[in-house]
Amino acid sequence: MNNSIQKDTIIKLLSGMSSEKEIRKYLNRFSSDDFRFAVIKVGGAVIQNDLENLVSSLAFLHEVGLRPVIVHGGGPRLSEELTNRKIDFSFVDGQRVTSKEVLDVAISIFKEENSKIISALKSMGIAAIPLVKDIFECNIKNKELGFVGEVTNTHSKNIKDIILNGGIPVIAPIGSTNDGQKVNINGDKATLALAKEILPDKVIFLSEIGGILDSSDNLISTINIKDDYENLMNKEWLHSGMKLKLQQIKILLDSIPSNSSVSITKPLNLNKELFTDAGFGTLVKAGHQIDKYKNIDNQSIRTVTSILESAFKGKLIDNYFNKKEKDFYISSCNRASIVISYEQDIAYMDKFAVINTARGEGLGNAMWSRMIKDHKKVFWRSRSTNAINNFYKDVCDGFQKYDEWNIFWIGIKDLNELTDCIQYAIKQPATIIYED
């Protein structure tokens, strides 16, 4: 079967979770990355308990010509083995204290876990190549942690050669100091060190939990480092291991291109996270600068017009900007905008637009969060066929259907106010013209 037919087959299989157009968008984007497609960290618990789903998801990617860099851990298996051998161990700020005894066992376990992944991938016909040494140069910064290395340099040439020759590199978190001393490396730190050098489109952490959970054990779908980081780091429910991961992700996002992103998900949901706008896990982005304007100049009018016409695939009416009492939220990347009207006493969201190429990056959520901070009461309408309606139904306090429109609202409790808002929304003329 040639590669084009394989891709079409995979797209048809994936189309059950999203539109074919959406899937092709991501497939085309990732296919141009070569070795910069993705760095994927496989948690040790995944190797123990979810290897089948991991291998199936990676085989899926292999079929369409996408070859990630795999870095794995082995913490749970190492803890088991140390306990069985009655070797004491402890953790400091999410990192394992590594004595000489612990180090010897760790190296043995990491090699075994590496072999498990290699064997499983090869059984699926994938050219998986083990890399258990000569990738990470390290030094020992914190004597309290023992033989734990901080990565100072990575050797990615072998990794790139493997991928360009059709293989998948599988890397163990083992490093060496300048004097040849082997060291244990935190798997997340090893992953992020590689990502800084390779500059991938995606960095993905695969875990059993499949994301970051809030205090009620609900999945946090998006984290905007710019807006959310300090608040999250002060939460008691964010445990030490996840705090360390989030700290490292923040450092990474400061070092890689702004269109790159980091995701935490389960192996079963890897392809949903990669190929759909909605994703399936926790997406972590550096954050977006969202500016609010009461008055906009001609250049900003052209920017907002371009965003709205691109997102809605229509033409904005000529006098749209003539009406007064509007606020304009515009992303600094000029790929998203929200327009708020104040002709009613309560804010009316006249437009919410994110251009197609920016969807799936968390930009829409950042725009929404910025707008909601300013408006405890807001209402809006959306065509009943609009794909964003599922999101609206999740965030609204209520909605009502009327002909081709759904009218949504947040924070409006008074029945008379709500009735006025619904009537206002129904009567608004269309401001986007669609060609037949």
C-alpha cells in the first residue's frame, strides 16, 4: 500500500473523532516537520500498565509517516525493585535521591524498560532503535540528590539520523558526566532538554492520569502559563511531581517557538490530542497577549476584518465599524478577536473568531478567559450549525433555540433582563455576508 493510500485510510479512521478537514490540517502541518514533529515522554506507569495502547498509538503515527522522538521513564518499576531489594530511597521536590546502590538498579531497570518498548514496537513492524547512552551530557549540581544529573548538553545527531532513515528513537533517561560517571536523570527534565535542542512542533507527556487535575479531580483542559502559572503553583492540591513538571514546562515554553505546545494525555488519546482542535488532555501554552480597545484605528480595523472574514468564511458588511459602543479584544498574534457591543445594558458578544490555522493552540480559550474576566454578565447568539456550540453549551448558564439561532447567556438571573436580551439577539441583522 503506498503512503498516500495509507494516509487516506488513517484519515477515514480518525474522522470518527473529528472532521476530515481538521485532521488533514494537522497531518499536513506535522508532515512538514521531519525530525521536529514531536518529542513524547512515556511515563513509567504507562510502560507497566498501558503498553498496548502506547504501541497502537505510535503505530498509527508510523503508518502516516510521522516519527516522534520517544523518551521514557521507569519510576514505578524502579521503586518496586528497590523495595524488593530492601534498598532505601526518598524524594526531594519530586526528584529521586540516587545513591550508588539506587543508581545501579536504576540503570538496569531503565535498560529493561527501554527493551520492552523496543520489542513491542518491533512486533508492529516499526524500526525502533534503542538509545541508552551517549545522548545526555550532565553535571551533578545538587549533592543532596546524589547521582542525579542536570543536562548540560544533548547529542541529537543520532536521533535525527534515525528518524530521517524511517526509525523511531527510544531514549532512556541515563546521562554521563565529563569524567564518565553515569547519572540518573529525571525523565521530564531529559525530555525538555531534548526539546530545547530539537525545537519540535509538539511536546507530549503520556501518563495514566492523562492530564493535570484540579482540586475536584476534574481535568484541566488548557493552561495558559502567562495567566495561570502563579495561581496553580500556589495550590496545595498540585503535588510535587506535577509541580516539577509544570515548572519544567514553563522553562521549556520560554525556549521554543511560540507556535509550539506541550500536552499531557493518555496513550489511548494521543491521536485525538494531535489531530483535533479540541484535543484530549491538558494543553499547556506559553500564553497569548490579549489587548482590549474601545477605539481602533484603520490598521486595527483591517486586522479585525481579516480575522472575522477568515474565521467565518464570509464578507463583513461595510458599515460594521460605524456603530458606537463596542469593545475589541485582539490577540497580539492577530489571529483571534472578540467584539462586544453595549447597545443593551448587558454586554452582547457580537463576534468571537479564531482563524482556522490557530485552532487547537489554546488561543480561543485565552480570548474567552480574558473577555469573561471583564464581564460577569454577557449574552450572544450562534447559528445552530456552528461547531463551537458544544463549547458554548459547556460554558453558558443557559441557552434558548430560535429558528436558525441559539441564544446563550452567562450571569443573567432576572427574567425580564433575560427576555430583553433574547429579543435583542433575535432581532440583530446578519453582519457576515455569505456567497451562494
